[in-house]
Amino acid sequence: MTSQAFQDDRAHVFHSWSAQRALAPAVVAGGEGAWFWTEDGTRYLDFSSQLVNLNLGHQHPRVVAAIQEQAASLCTIAPSFGNAARGEAARLIAEVAPGDLNHVFFTNGGTEANEHAVRMARLATGRHKVLATYRSYHGATTGSITLTGDPRRWPNEPAMPGVVRFFGPYPYRSAFYAETDAQEGERALAHLEEVFTLEGPQTIAAVVLETVVGTNGILVPPDGYLAGVRELCDRHGVMLICDEVMSGFGRCGEWFAVDRWNVRPDLVTFAKGVNSGYVPLGGVVLGPRVYEAFAERAYPGGLTYSGHPLACAAAVATIEAMREEGINERVRRLGEEVVRPRLAKLQERHPSVGEVRGLGLFWAIELVRDRATREMLVPYNAAGEAAKPMLEVAAACKAQGVWPFTHFNRLHVVPPCVTSEKDLINGLDVIDDALDVADRYY
Ligand code: PLP
């Protein structure tokens, strides 16, 4: 017997990124903190934070109350008006943003934020090319899916003209035959400089990158890399756009991951964790160079729901809660004291674990069939039969009550930032057991 909710879903909901016919989504009835439960009462520890957005966990009382209070006074207002929730959200975001990034353009999510950041950079510089990395995801609308380097781009091409691809650092699978992180950072920079030269720096509006690459593998840039990109951009008048849609608002134990390296981009995009996804919200924080370009002429872009009061009220409550609960400090501590040593142990125990990497509560376990050759447990862009080993690992996690995040040959550890230490350790133990499944393919 399937429920009405399940029947309605299968009869009428068209799901993203999926072939529709065989889908059987779990129907979620509720959630609290790091846990959610399906309509049959099965409880899951959410090691995926939904889509790595639920940083404060489900039903945070302060955020729920803020949405309710805002709904009781004013549900919506056009973006051309001032509004207390919108203004306060912008002020708080500017307070926690890097350096002199002081103005916020609000969107409904991450993909629109990246669309607008690129448009701003192009208009402000009068140049058209945008450099983006192969291992990236920037969103699913026309421009952002072109910026995206991973295979989700393929069926959507050709889309936005003017995007040129480059390799970012990835020491474990170096495109530059580097043997150390430092070498990888230096060679990736030299490569980017060569791309600048061959493309003609005067044609390049912006470099777009995820500060810490998310879905494509939790790739933490080697020290010095981002500062080097900044310097290269400065030398040629090119804008640096850091996509912090996934890495921002606590995920890396910082407001924005760039804070780790003290780098100041021209534009930062955010979404997800800004209000834990309770109401759709994203945006671009922009610095003086972009602001001045539109101080005397109109910015030709906008959205009906830009700075929606319910979403902004949720963002204000989220930032206040993060400050009061010391979320960034907590995430940094849990990352270093709990996750890092336990993942190192997993790597010792399981031959199929090729590498573990990450920071804060943003970690990847990369699975291989052979440590020497680093052959991936499932191939790049695996689907159907080819993806089976990873589906089995995910099923083993779910069978023990942990909802995992998997992508290609990786299992990501991305629980809500409020997960208790006990739950975090239990979740890592479940992953430990589930990796026995991966070892059988080794
Ligand atoms: N940028 C990054 C780094 C992301 O991880 C995502 C979504 O996962 C996006 C952009 C797109 O955000 P949205 O799905 O809110 O449009």
C-alpha cells in the first residue's frame, strides 16, 4: 500500500536530474536537527544536509519563529521597496563578507547568483570571456550550467558563449604530474597564467571558481593558490568570482571559505547555508569596483522575489543563531578533532579508500579499485550498472539509518553543523561498516 503522498508524487511531480518512470522517492514526514523521518517512521541521520544546505539542521526554533513573525506582518514586497528584513539581512551578510564587499544583490538560489555575478563582471569590465574550472558545479540555468565543468553540462551544450575551461588544483589526480600539494598549487597557477596569455587577458572579464570545490570532490586549494589567482587577476584587470554557495555559512568553519586564505574576491556568490534553505535565497556580495560600475547607470537585471522578506528574515535569524551558538568554531573543532582522525583510520582500514580530504564539516572519501593506479571504484559519470558499487555503499549506510551523499566514486561527509558529537561519531562508524561493501570490489 503506497500513501497518497507517494501516489501524488509519482502521478504529478516531475523530478530534477532523473529518468521519471522508475523513481521511488522516500516520502519525508518531518525532521528535527540532524535527523529526518519518512512517513513510515524510519529515522535517518542526515549526513548529506539535504543538498549540503541544511547547515542549522531541521526546524531550528529561532529560524522557524523568525519566518512566522515575518509572515504575520508582511509576506512579500517588490524589490524596489525598502524593507526591514531585507535591509538587515544585507547588513549582516556584508558584516560577515570578506574585506570591503559591502553590497548584496539577492536572488532565489545559487544558480541565479552565479548568472548575475557573471553578468555584473562582464558589464563592469566590458569584456566577454569567463574562465571556469572542469571540476565544478555552478547551477542548472543556462549560464551557470555552462560554467559548470562536470558532466551535467554535456546534454545542455551549447549554451552560453564565451566560457573557457581550465584545470584547478587536484593533487590526488593531478593534471600537472605534481607530487606534492605545493607543486600542484604552483603548476595550476602557471597553467592558468598560460590560459590567460593564450586567450588574451584583455578579453577576460572574470575567473569563476568554487573556493573549496563541493560536489566535484571537496577539493581544498593548496595554500597560496587563491592568493596567486587573485594576483593574476589584479595584474590583468580581471574580476575574481568565488562561488561559495556550498562552502559558505559554516560548512568550512568560516563565514566564507576564502577567509581561510585571506583572499578578497570582487564578487562572492552564496545561497544554501545563508538561511539553511528554509526559504529559497541566494545572492551576490559585491565589492566597490562592481558597485561603482553601476553607481551612475542602471544594472540591467532583476527578479520579482529579490530579497524576499520571508527568506531574508530566515537569513537574519540564521546568522544570529550561528553567532550565538559559535557554529564556525564548533565546525572547525569537530572537523579537526572528530572527523579528520576518524577518516584517517578508515583509510588505514579499508583498501578501497584512496584518499580522504576536507575541512570543517566538508569531507570526501574517494573510493578506488586499486590504490596504486588510483582506478576509480566507479568510472567518471557512472550510471546504471556501472554505478552499482556506489549504490550498494549508499544502501548499506541507509540500512543503518544514515542518509549519505555520494557522487561518482566519492562518499561525502557533510552533516548539519549542529550534529551532536555522538551522532557524528555514530554516523562515521556506520560509514566504516558500509565501506566493507566497497572493499569487496577492490
Ligand atoms: N554553486 C555551487 C557550488 C553549488 O553547489 C550549487 C548547488 O549545489 C549551486 C551553485 C547552485 O545552487 P542552486 O541549486 O541553489 O541554484
